[in-house]
Amino acid sequence: MAEKQGNENPKPIIEIRNLSLTYESESEGTGYEALKNINLTINKGEFVCIVGSSGCGKSTLLSVLEGLQKPSSGSVRINGTEVFCPGVERAVVFQNYSLFPWMSALKNVSFAVYETHKKRRRVTKKEAEEIARTVLKKVSLTGYEEKLPGELSGGMQQRVAIARAIACNPEILLMDEPFGALDAKIRESLQSLLLQLWHEEESRKTIIFVTHDLNEAALLADRIVFMVPQRVYAVIENTLPRPRNQIQESDEYKKLYQELVTYFYNETPSLVGEDGGNI
């Protein structure tokens, strides 16, 4: 039996309104507008993929959602509160793993858990280590807890990075091309792992996932957000039933993929409305 698609009663968790970001150049006295008038609402528990050509602003938008960059105008709100800085309700997974090379897999994860909750004194170091062991088991790294990142393959290092993010128990996972540097087989296994972890959660996390790979977007996303430089120009509802691991030969999948290809290779700013997109 196919799983239900999406939420029956969607509840917004992220609201992006009239968002613009301009990088000022002191030497030239001009500015470069990286993002322009973006409007987007993302619901709680939704899996959203952001795609578009290199340099269109995907990673910049993600950095604003992280709270690492401040918009020039407009706003990002999470659960109704405007974002000005990073927060414990968000965790990030990058393409380059970003692990501490001198720490074991276990320490990389337990350190993140402890530091995330230290100010609120929610967990002890021992409890953080227990959480780390549990999550490393979920990502099939039992037996590798004491290995340093340099002793692990690229796929294993990314499993540690995913475990670290999930162990901190955020509401939102921000993922910036996390599988882009991996070979096709490892990439497919990590896609399956990510979906498994997403489905297993009692309270499903909201995932914002940047990718260049249209197949990846079709297999993972509830909605696919297309960007051209500066703007969102289309949002595609992905109604393919889950699970999707055996669906690539179906007519429905082929139809969706062809639609994605058409948008990707025929992108044009003329498709963008004055309000920043057809969101």
C-alpha cells in the first residue's frame, strides 16, 4: 500500500516573505543582488528540494534560512518568529561533511548533542554519548564509533554528519548538496537512509534539500522549488506515491521527470511574476 502523500492538515513552519539579499561592494560602490523578492511557505514535516543552475542563489537562500546571512529586506520566520541567527531548531548537513578530524565518529556526534543543549542543561555528557551511539546505530555505523573521520570512507563520513544533525533533534534539517561528492551507488544508499530516518521519526522533520540532481529531487521531494538567478520561478508538487524506490520505470515518474527537465533546461526569468514567483 502506498503511503499518504503530504500532510492532511499542513501547518506552516517556515515563511519566507519578500526576501532580498544584496552584497555591497565597497570598492566599486555598487551591489550584487543575490536574492530578489522571494516568497515561499514550507509546511511542517515537508520534504522540499531546491534545484537550479550553479550560481542561481540556492546555497545563499539556505544560508539565510540557517541565520548565517541577514537579508537586505524581507524576512524569514520559523514558527512565527523572525530569524536573525542560527538556532537549535535547525541543523545543517553540508557536502564536505564538516567533521572535526581529531574526534572519533562518536565524539563528533556526542559533542554536537552536548553543545546544542548545554545552555539549557538538557543532557549530560554521558547522556549525549548514549544518544550518539543510538543514532550511529541507526545509520549503520555500529563498530565504527571510535574511528576518526580520516579512517572512514566518504559515504561513512556523510553518515556521521547526518547522524550528528539528527542526534541534535532539530525541527528542520537544512541540507546543501549533501550527496553531491559521492558516487552513484553510495548516493543511492544515503538517499534511502535519509528517507528511512525521515519516515521513522514520530514527529517528522522538515527537510530543505539543495541538489542539482533531478532524479534525486523526484525521488525525495514533496515539492520541488526551481530557481533562476535571484528568484524562485516555479514550484512543482510531487504527487508520486511513496515509497518511490521502484517507481522510476513508471509512466508517472517519466512524466514528472520530463517536466523537471523542461523547467531545468528552459529556465527563463519571464516565468517569474512580479511578486517573486508562482508560490
